[in-house]
Amino acid sequence: MSARLDISLLQDGDPLRVWLYKGQSDRLVVSFSGIGLDGEDPGYEFANTATHGGRDSALFIADRSRSWLNAPGLIEEIRDWIEAARRETGATEVMTLGHSMGGFAALAMPRFTPVKVALGLSPQVSVHPEVVGDDPRWMTYRSRINRFAIRDLSECLVRDTRYYVVHGRHSREAPQRDRFPRAENLVHLILPRTVHNVPQKLRGAGVLGEVVEYAFQNRPRRMRLAMAGLDVYRRPPADTQQQATG
């Protein structure tokens, strides 16, 4: 977390924790936290990146239940927080950002509230046992989900949002990465020699902020050039691309 930004805790509830930073631009970035450390409440993530060093307003969302948006009423509550933050900050455009479980939420929420660009770093495509039964990770939390509001992200893509996804090339990511939907408005980039640690890899190379900003500007070529030193490549489109819904 950052001590340099005036990030205010708005709700410390069960399961939702919510923070807000008010910037000066017309952009609101919604940053979703991942699972975090076992035994600890998740905090906010990407403080400096989400606010573009303090320029942009940012709403930070953390789910104590680690439910991948499946906790009863959670989607609706998050939608209400986003709309309230949009009004409070006067934002005219909303972006979403997250890593892992946070990336899943960032990519799913445009189905429920208007989002211009959604960026997921190492996101899951699903945690449903019938969709990704061959992925053994995060079972402590996945096994607690009794009702799935979202079976997989292919149900959530919408035409008016531009999606960016970055995965590692390691085989442990394959059950999630290789099942990702393909669509004309989704750019899917792959980093060799990377597992689930995409944000750490980008931060270590000094390009995390650039990558996020170019995604938010909807400039895929510049985004790829920023990662050129990491040998990034784009996942090729399928012969028949999946079309976004509604």
C-alpha cells in the first residue's frame, strides 16, 4: 500500500472492503484485489498504477470471502459502489484492473456496469469445477462456493468494452489461459518464462505503469512494444472468433 496517496476507507464490511482515491482527471479506475495472504484480510492493490501516480481517481475493491464475484449480492453491491464513485468523482470513463481473482473481477464487471477498458493480469477464466476441473489451485476458496453467479468469463463479454489480458506462458497457467474466450475486442498477450506473476514481472522490468496506461488508452501496439524486452507475443485468434454479447 502507498502512504503518499490519500486513499480513504469507505467500507470495512463482510465480505466487501472498499477504498476511494479522488484524482483530478475524468477517469475512474476500479482496482480489484486478488486473494492476498492466507489468514489476512486483503488490502487494496495497484495504488500508484491505478491512480497514474495520483492523477486518476480510483476505487479499490477487496472481497474477504474470495468468491470470484459469486457471493450472494456481491456483484450488485460492487456495481452500486462503482456508480456512486463515478458520481462522487465526476468521472466520464471507467476502467477496471486486477490480478488473478482481481483480474477475473475486472473482466467480468463490464457485464454489469459500463466500463471502457478492462485489464486482467493472470486472470482466471473460471473457477467452476466443470469448466476448469484440471486446475488444482485455490481450492481452499473455490470449494466454499456453493452458487455460481458466473460460470466462466465467456458469459460476460460485451461489445462496448475493450478487453486486455496478459498471461504467463508456463504450463501451470494453461488450464486458465488456453480456455480464454477469443473475441475481436479482446487482446490476449502471453509472456514467456512467466507463471502467475505477471504484475511482478512487468514491475521488475519497469514497464507496469506503461502497460496499464497503454491498455487504458486502447493502444495495443504500444502496449506490446512496452513489453518487447520480455518477448511478449499475442495469442493468435481462432478461425471462428467468439462474438461478444449484448
